[in-house]
Amino acid sequence: RRRGARSHPAPVMSVETPTTTGAAGPLVSIGLPCYRRPEALQVALRSLLAQTYRNLEIFVHENPSEVDGIEAAVREVAGDDPRVVFRRHSENIGPSGNFESVLNRANGPYFMWAADDDEWHPEFVERLVERLEADPAYIAAASGLEVVDARGARLSVFDRFSRFDRPDRAERLRAYLAEPELLGKANLIYGLYRTEAVREAWAVWKPTPALTVWGSDIVLVFAA
């Protein structure tokens, strides 16, 4: 859920390498870059820890600001869950740098970015993993979503993005580029990706100014 968005259908904390639960299914790496808003971050982290798919590692990386309490907020929610890794950068490396930072930590074959003001349906990860496991030709899967305000009031709904699911790559990219941004296509950056595919896309587009300006999420999805 984008308030983020809502998707449909002092305790000990790991500081370097998370321990997986031993649950069935491939490891899913989740990158949660964060900045300033500890209360929203707690909501997001609780939502991720409530996922029915348990074989997760969650990297919470903070860009420092004048707001204190981010690490304490993470520790309060995560407790001693070994799947959660917290890191506070020594300086603010910007949103793009923080997105790259969590991507670089991923150990699993699947990866997703998680916004620090979002919530997810409990079966979000499980259903997207099932979809990608069922068809190796796909490199990403996504769900519909609702955009809500800080009080939870619904502002808009994007039901699904299957209109981009076309067998011809050129036609698929043409349709993606032609669609107005206001129809929600930028939200596809928060889908579930094959880790190597999104790393390859990042490597292609990272050197360009496109990843430092508005619309960089659209550029990255296009590259993937």
C-alpha cells in the first residue's frame, strides 16, 4: 500500500548476515531503504514480518538525518528476528545510493525493494514467488495496489499491470513507455524481481543521470 501503498491479494539483532528460517522455498531478499519517518517504518516492517512466506532476509538501511530513533524503531519491531539486518550509513548517500546499498546485500535469487511507508497483503511475497517459480521466462511479478493517505483513506486504485504482459519484448516496452505515469506504472519498481535481472538493469542505468532525478523508477523498470 502506498501512503504509501497497500498491496492486494535492545534485543539481539543481526548486523551483518541474516539467518534464514529453514522454511521451504527460495530465499527472498527485501531491501528497505529508509529516511526520517520511524513510525511509518515500523508499520512497513511489521507488514513484511507478517508475510506468510517466511524464508526472507530484510535489509533496513538508513540514510541519516536530524530525526533520531530509526534504529530503536527497527529494534522494537524486529526484536530478535535474525532475518532483519539494520545499517545506518555514516552519511546521507541519497535515495539512489540507498536503493543500491540494499540491492548489493541481497543473497537470494529473488529481490524486492520495499518503501518505508508501505504495507503489503500477507500473501504478497508468497504469491509472487509462486508466479516466478512457475515460469522461468518472467523476470518480475507485481500486484495491484491502493494509494492511501496518512489516515488510510483510499485515494486511488491500480488493479493490475497485466496489460504489459506481452510476448513480444519490443511491443511490451513500447506499451510501457507510451502509458501515462499517472496510471501507476512507476509502482512496478516495488514488485518482486529475479535478483540477477535487476542487478543487470541497475548496472546499465546507474552511470546515467536518470537514476538521480524524478522518473528514475520508470527508467529502471524499463531497463529490467
